Amino acid sequence: MKESRFTESQIFSIPKEAKAGIPVTEPCRKHGMSDASSYEWRVKCGVMDVSMMIRMMELEYDRCL
């Protein structure tokens, strides 16, 4: 499985920045990622907090082994 270049906290915080009223392109440009990734993360992690996201990633990793 390909390792992400973003940490769990970044994956959680970047969509929150976009929710705060900042246009999606601003946080994407700041963090060097595509708009599509931002939308994907928002759909996947929209209602999660950091602990829930870490648990989800652990489960996905275990499933791939």
C-alpha cells in the first residue's frame, strides 16, 4: 500500500480549513495537494475526529496485509 505524504492530522485539518469559509483552492495550494484529494478527504473524513481517523487507517492497513 502506498504511504501518504500527509499525516493523519493534516488529512483531518485540511478539509476543516475549507469548511471554515476559505475557498478550497487556498488550503490545497498551501499544502501542495490537488482539489480532488481535498474533496475525497472531505467525503471520507467529514464527520470524523482525529482518533476515529487513526482507527480507520489502522483497519484499512490491517485489511491490506
